[in-house]
Amino acid sequence: MSVETINISYCTFTLGDLHLGVPVTEIQEVIRAQVRTRVPLVSSVINGLINLRGELVTTVDLRARFGLPPIAAGTESMNVVVRRDDGAVSILVDEIRDVLDVAAADFEPVPSIFSGPCRDLMTGIYKLDGSLLLVLDIDKLLDVPAVHRDEVHS
Amino acid sequence: MDDNELDEVVNEFIVESHENLDDLDRALVLLEHDNDPNVVARIFRTIHTIKGTSGFLGFSTLESVSHVGENLLSKLRDRELMISTEITSGLLAMVDAIREILQTVSTSGDEAGLAYPALVERLTELAVAPTAGVEPEAAPAPATFTPLTEIAETTPDVGEVPKPQGEDRPPASETLRVDVSLLDDLMNLVGELVLARNQILQFVQPQGDPAFNATSQRLNLITTELQAGVMKTRMQPIENVWNKFPRVVRDLTINCGKQARLEMEGKHTELDKTLLEAIKDPLTHLVRNAVDHGLESPANRLASGKSTEGLVRLSAYHEGGQVIVEISDDGAGIDADKLRRKAIQKGLLTSEEAHSRSDREMLNVIFLPGFSTAEAVSNISGRGVGMDVVRTNIEGIGGSVEVQTVLGAGTTFRVKIPLTLAIVPALVVSVGQDRYAIPQVSLIELVRLDAHQSPEGATVIGGIEWVQGLPVHRLRGQLLPLVFLRDVFENDLYDGVIDSEPRESFNIVVVQADDHQFGLVVDDISDTAEIVVKPLGRLLKSADTFAGATIMGDGRVALILDVMGIANRIGITTSERRGSRAATGVDVTDVSGTWRRLLLFSLGDRHLGLPLEAVARLEEFSPADIEMSGHRAVVQYRGEIMHLIDLGDELGMPSSRVEGQPMQVVVYTDANSSVGLVVDQIFDIVEEHLDVTETADSHGIAGTAVIHGQVTDVIAVKQILRSAVPAIFATASEVAA
Amino acid sequence: MKILIVDDSRTMRLVLRRMLAQLGHDDVVEAAHGGEGLERMTDDLPELALVDWNMPVMGGLDFIKAVREQRAYDRVKLMIVTSESSPRIVYEALKAGADEYAMKPITGDIMDDKMQLLGLS
């Protein structure tokens, strides 16, 4: 099989204007907003804890991770639950979009127009018709500093 | 049958099949070693039952997979075929497939399109392939793996056949299957009973009513026995976890070309079901680790004068109120010098640190995060789970793990597990909308405080006195320092707002941290509960004010407070603690004469300090982020517009900031507004006993102190804010106070 | 009418118990293998026993033989309920003294028919 014909499936979703994707193989499930318990005194990127069928799952606010303002009041985030070696972690995104099959050969490095957290949190991009699909780097995403550099609590 | 009955049958089927399959892994590995007709018959029966029932329940994929498996097994049973590594692997693959189907059925209710054409073909081929066939006694034993020796259990015979399950279990008519949730409920009720018993015992007096005293004692004894009895219903033998290991070791030895013998001792040692679940993965990892990293290759073993077959030994026993589980190997041991090199290479220790540690101390680096990743963990040895996760998980249930090694002779991991469960009695309290659990062990007593509303609308709590600006409660003549839990978490969650609704009372939970007692002030005390402590995930490792979390009866998650962590955080164990903000009404700029934590920064060549209580966050903004609103600089911050105040301008101090460079901003948050104070450079946070010289004539400066030999101006935040942005802060601070 | 179910599968015992309940038979006792079945025979003296073929400790065939050795149980009807379909097994079961034979998966209707054949409904 030639490189050109290998397709990768991505679960895609939006975050503000961004169209983001994670390989479906990383995804455990996608669920609606859940009752969440806030965790004080940790990075604001950690959105809280949810009970997923008896398992404690930490939720990560992708907007905060990207430095974006919180989602508009009254709008529900979606939980994209990714399976990690030490348990599931949920990533809060705006809206779930289609699962896209894209040719692996079309994968490109992150263009230099991206900067800041955005750039660091992506492994690369795909140019689709009229839009860009940004592929999230889950490991980096979840590498949240103990207490965010920019936060000090009294 | 109606739907409910069918569901019940399907559930029973799944539970029963899983139980039988767990036994099967072990039996199959045993079979590979010794073609015992009893074991074949047992395996056959299990698969036969699954096939029959799945046909009945209409699970056709499961039926077809188990059917070909049954076929193959019947030929083994009738000695038409001899067992071989290929057949064992095929049957193990079948067991995996059956597990997968059962799992799917239990989550989605049907087989959801699962299909195993390749497996079915493989098993069919194995059933027709003419392997040996005619030498019933001389089965070709696989070279790699001797299943298990059970020491001091049933008989000392090597490879002793486990009894058929029917024999060592009570007859069906004498056992009941009980939902675990029912046992949990019982456990909770017993917890309640224990609390009530404790209260009643307080009324017992030596000179009191003898009848009452005798009855109380009787209640005491019965309660204790009942508690022990209910705990016992949750106990399961560690065998339930170990059963999987012969298979694990078998697969590993084949994959990495080693030879291993697995010995187990003390498999009947019982543990609480919850603890057993929690140690399953860590133990599996340690067993894999023993084979993969502990044991040498057969060639290397020969070269060092050992037999080619390595030994992995599991033992479990009680010791001093704990259960000890040991996982040892007779491999090469861990070379401390190698660890030193690796730790230095990975940047976990400096060369000096590494060499100043003893060999024994060095061993512990294997538990550091980032040590046993990538190269150390081969694709075999697990899913990238490092030893740090093993330790975290074991510590999560209140256990510990230690390692001992003798170079050339082997390594032993010793896991200590508390007998007294990860289920602890706790007090559930609430602050605003949030509930927290406080483990009973930290509790001393509860005190209730009445509150009323002042004419200005502020909440005034009775029974609180102020000593040097710190809230205390006089409890039986002793001054008890108070900590408002709301304050501890305030910056994050409560934003300085006392409460949306006026309250009539507050509660003090008197707790003990080391030698210090203090009172945690909470809104409400809702309940006592037996809670199951679940460890926080890796992302929340740094949350040292929490001991874990638990899932409450209503399905919500509640955080478990770590009283020691809270005491450390607010400095109650170190010195006189800092003042608390909103609830105390102490102006944070009133700094003189107390221990204070200060944020140190510079403006030009001046050193300044700011009480840390005034700091919500530290931010960095690039000049491109700054917009102008009228004459004022503003930034978009957390979905809102935040004013920026150039502290240099406000204080009349020249700034050495370079145009176009990112700006350092201290975010101050009051009742409902945030404002950013632009400074030059942020240095440090110090805790100092301030000896402030008043310099009242200087605008915005509360006083001057000498910190680290530097003359440091401590700024009066509120004063600055009132004059800089009067529209926002002229009154807000009073409201907050 | 008291009925004994002898089956090592808890699931099958549950299925059969439900099925019998629908046919109006609530007086059911269970055993997980032939040995336990014999104890139930003594204690409960059922009129009908539904017996699985493949069981640990004591299989269906041995159970039937053991029951038929005792005159006291002459009136007890024995029905093999199993997914074994080989004629050899049917033959052995009937030879040993089984009265009826039913194949899993069995339905309520079949059970009803078989019980009528045995004159029990």
C-alpha cells in the first residue's frame, strides 16, 4: 500500500473559530456536558472532576488551555473523553463535528502563522477544502503545569 | 420472559461467564504444561455452558466462537488431539474474544457487529490439524514456562490441579448473590450505627444508671461485631487477581524469549473488594516488570551459573494490621550505578545528588515520574505505565511500596496494603454549592456559630474574636484559630463574595493537623458518610489540599479535604498564620507587625512588595493585547474587559520597561472586578515578619521594610485602586469586607 | 408440584426457574451439580428433576444412575436438559433411567409439551 492511500480518521470539533481534530483511536467516547465538581487551587485549565460511570475523570478546559475566553454563557461544552494510560481524561470543546478521513500524506507541519499556545499544542495540520484541520497534541495538552505559571494563590 | 427478566438473565450470564473465564486463563496455562483430563473437562464444560446459553440468549457471534472452541476442546478431551503451544494460544485468543463480546454485551446490550472470522478459521484448522495424535502420555511440554507451584496450600505437588470450582464453594442452595451496591448501603448504615453508638457511649457515666450502662456496652459490642461482619462480606481472596498472572507470565515469556516459573503463596489472603480492584493494575505491572526487567535471558542465566528457568514468586500475608504482597524474582538485581547514570542522563538528578545517595536510596529513583518511561518500558512490559504510576496507585489507597535488591540474586517489591479499607467514615460539609468530605480521623468536634445581618447588609458571625487581626473562637477557654474554608479556596471559586444569600449560622469543624488544632469554618454540615476514597488523577497531583475524591450517593463527585495540606497551605503549622481576607474585613494593606507573604517586584530600580492576599494571578500580556478605552489601557481577560493600571505612573516611580516587550501584570480581584497592575519585573514570594516603618506621607505606600537586605516599599493596594479607578473600587472593597 | 433444577450454570438455573414460573410452577429448588442434586432429592423429594448433562463433581448421567438406584425415587420424573445433541448421549441417558430429553435452547412451549408427555401438567 502506498503512502498516498493511507487514511487516518479524526474525530473533529470546534473551539471558537478553530477546527480541531484528534485521531479517533485516541477517543474513548464523546459525551454531553456533565455535572462537574470544581477543584480549587489548581490550574484554571483543570475544569473539574466528573463521574463517568463510577470512574473519576478530570476535565480539561481546552479554551483555557488555548488562552481563549470562556464559552458563551448558556452554551454547553462537549466532553471528548480520551483514554490515557493512567485513566480517562475529558477535554471540553465547543461543538462536535464529523469524523473525517484524511490522507496521511496530506499531513503538514504547523505553519508559522500560528503562534503561542496554539502552536505548541498541535502536531500538525491538514488543509481541507476551504479550511484547516488542526491536529491536537494530546500529550502536550495534558502536560499542564502543576499550578499554572501565571497563577499565584494567596 | 419479559424484558426485565431477560435483562436479569443476561446480567447473570455475563457475571457468571466472567467468573468462569478468569478461572480458564489459569486452567489453560496449566493444561499446556500437563494434559490433565480433569482440567480439559473443566475447560470444556465452561465453554460448553457459554455456547449453550449464548445460543439460548441469541448471541450468535458468541455462540459461533464458543462452538468452534468447544469442538477443539472436545477433541482434546477425547484425546484425538494433543495440546500444543499453538492450540493453547488459539484457546487463549478465544477466551479473549469471548471476554470482548461479553464486555460489549454488558455495555451495549448486544454484540454490536463484532465478528471473528479469522479466529473461527484458526480454531477450526487447529481442530482438524493432525498434531501427534498417538502418544497420550508423552505430551510435548512447551519449553518456556512452568505454570505454578502452590506452596503450603493444598498439596506441595508441582502443577497441582486446582479443584473443580464446584468442590470448594458452598452448594448453590447455601449461597446468595448480592449486589455490591447493597453491601455498600449496608456498609454506610453500619457507619451511621457506629457514629450513633459513639454518641451514646458519651452518655455513659461510672455513677450512672447501671442498666443504661450495661445496655450501652452491649450495643457497643454488637456494633463492633456487626461492623466486622459487614466488612467481611466485602472481602475476596487475592487469588481473584492472581488468577490472571499465569497467563500474563506465559505470554510474556514467549514474547521475550525467557523462561519462568511462577510460584504463589498465600492466595487465600483476603482483601476488601475495593482494594483488590485498586491493586490489580499495579500488581500486574510489577509481575510483568519482574519477567521483563527482573529476569535475565536463559543464556545470561546460564552464564551466571543459574538454571535457565527464572523464578517469579508472589506471596501474600498479614502483618501488623496490613496485608503484605511481595513480588520477587531471582534475576540480576538492580544495579545502583546504572540507576545513577540513567537518572543523571534523564536530568532527574544532578551528578552530585546521584553520587551523594547510597545505593539503597538510589533504588527509589525508579519510582520517580519520567524514570521508567520510553526505553525502560518495552512494548511488552505494559502500556507505558511507569513505576511512578504503580506507586501513585498504591499510595492512593493508603498503601506503600518498597523495593529491595541484591545484585546478581534478584529483586523484591514489597507492597503494603492497609486492611482498614479505602472506605473511611467522613463528614460531608458544604461551602456555597460545593461539598467536601473531611475524613473522620482528622475530626475533633463540631461547633455551631450563629450569624446575623448587619444594618449595612454584611454578614456578621457571632462567637468570633479577633486577635492581631486573625479570627479565633474561644472554645472552653482556649483560643482556636479559625480558617474560613471559603477563604482558602476563595481566589478560585468564590471570588470574595461571602454568599449569595444571607446565612443564619456557620459551622466550625474542629480538626487536628499534627499537633495543631484549628477550626475550619464552613457553611453547612450535611452528613456523615462512609466514603470510598478515590485517588486524584495525574493532572491533579499538585492539589495538596485534597486527599482524593469520592462519588456521593447522588452520583456527584466530592473532594476529600487533606487537613494537613490545608494547614500547611495557610501556614498554621509553621507560625502565626496570615490573615484571611473577605470574611475578616482586614484591609490587606494593613500589614504591620504580622507575618505576611509578599510578592516582590521592581519598578525601575525600586524594590516593592505587595501582600500576596491582594494577588489573584500573575499574567503576561503582549503589547498587541492592549487596547485603549478612552484614556485607559484595557485588555480582554477571561471574557471580560480588565483595566490596566501602570503602577509606575500611579506611584510616580520611573519604569524601566522596554517598549514592545511583554508586560508583567499583577491581577487584583475584588468582589466582582479585576484590575491589572503593570509592574516591571516580578522576583519572588517571601514570607516575612514585617517591621514596617510608616511612611504615610507617600501616596500608595503603606510602609517600608527591609527584605533580604533591600529596602522595600510595601504598597497600599486599595488606596491606589480607589484613586486610580474610583468608579470600580470606591465602594466595592467595603462591600467585600 | 416441586421441581428440582440440577445445572452448574447459574444462568441456566435462572432461565429454567423463570420458564417454570411462567408455566405456573413456583416451587423450585436448585442444585449446582449431581452431588448436590442428590442431597436435594433427600431433603425436598421433588416430583420432577431437570438435569444438565455436563457438570462438575457429578454429571447428569451419574446423577440419573444414582437416583434410579433408589426405590424411594421411583416416582420422580427425570428430564435431561442439555445442549449435547449426540444420539449416543440421548441413548445413554434414557438407558440410565431418564424419562424425557430436551435440547437447549429450550422454550416454554417445549417445556410445557414435555411436561405433558410426562403427565405432569
